[in-house]
Amino acid sequence: MTADLTVPFYLDWKFWSFAVSFAAIVLSQMPPIHLLIRPRRLDVEVHSRIQLMHRVGNANVGLLVGITNSGGRALRIRSMRADITRDGHPFASLPCLSYFETPSSTSSVLFVPFLLQPNESWSHGVGFFNPFDRQTEKNYRSCISRLKADIRHKLDAQPPGSKEWVEADPDAVAPFMEMFTKFFNLEPGEYAVSLTVTAEPGSASYSKKYRFTMFESDTEELRAQSERYKFGTFIAFDDPEVAITIPLTEDTN
């Protein structure tokens, strides 16, 4: 009768050599421990100026926002929103719907959720506004076509080389003036802006409050833009809305 010479696996040096090698490979593919235990967190910086503009009275807000993932895991930025009050009363809740890809961009692109890796940053000029409902947008575009056709007809009737401005018929301008009267509400006052950046997971989301002051001169400058609708400015020829820029400060209260 012979003795069983089988060696238990825990005494087999080949097994432990393989186990150590396998563990080393697995660990090499994982982030360092200090990154894994670092809490999920966003650092958000906002430029010290806010831009205010309107589309036939419908308020738009522009901010330069920088977002950095200072945590140890990737984060998904789902949305941004600016909740605004004037003199302590609700003014508007505006979602971020667009942003400028580069500082020199003249047109914005649609804002969509994006992923930020650890220590990665995202910094862009972003636009906050509520779009028109479908029926208003439909009527708006129909009125633009009518206004543009009227102005083009009058421009074509001018002598060659003429650079005179032409005015659209009052009936073609009236719908835009009515929209301006209905929507415009950028009046003087003390404004507070609560900026919320919603992330996934939600524990990494960010919110902070800022303040700015609108004076009567700011309101008048924005109102005066409607006087140029009769020339098709800001409407018929895709002119960008003209913004006013106002100092923005953090709310320390």
C-alpha cells in the first residue's frame, strides 16, 4: 500500500505564483485606491458677468460655466437650470438648452448630457431659455416668412446699388410687436439666480445662488430693440439677439 503524495493546492507554489500574477493584472487595471475612495464631486465656476437678451420679448440668459469632475469616478452631467427671482418673487425657471462649442462660435448647438472623467473639465458659454410652445413657434415662423417676403420685395424694387433701409408693412410687423408686449418682462430690480447642475449620481449635483441688479437703463436698452423689428432686424435675417452684460456676484446669504 502506497501513501497518497498529492500536495494540497495551498502548499503548491505554482498555484500561488499564478494567483499573485492574476491579482497583479487585475489591480493594474483598477484606479488607485485614493481615487476609488474620493467622493463623487463637481466643482463649478461661473464667470462674473451674466448676459440678458430676448427673442421678441422672451427672456434668454447667458452664462460662462466651467465644470470639473474633482471626484474619483466618472460622472454624467444630465442638465443645468437657472431659477430666477426678482425682488424676492419668482421670475423664471430656465433650462439650459444650448451652448457655444468654442469662444469664437457665432451660433450655438444643442445641449445634451455628457460624461466627465475624473479631473476632466467642461467650459462653455451656455444659454438658458424656455422655447415657445409648438403653436406659438408655428405662428412665429409663419410671420417671419411674411415679413421677410415683404422686405425682400421692397429691396428688389430699389435702384441698383441702393443701400437704403426699407420698412415692412405695419401689418407684417404687428404680430412681433404683440409678442414682444406679451412676453417682455425684463424690468428693473434685484435678481437672484440659483444655478443647478444635475449629475448622475444625484449626490454629485451642484447648486449655488448668485445675484445681479437691473437698472432702468438696462431695461430701456432691451426694449429699444423692438423698434428695429420694422426693418426685419433680429427677426427676418437671422441677426443674433443683442445682449446686455451685467455684473454677477455670489450670494453669500
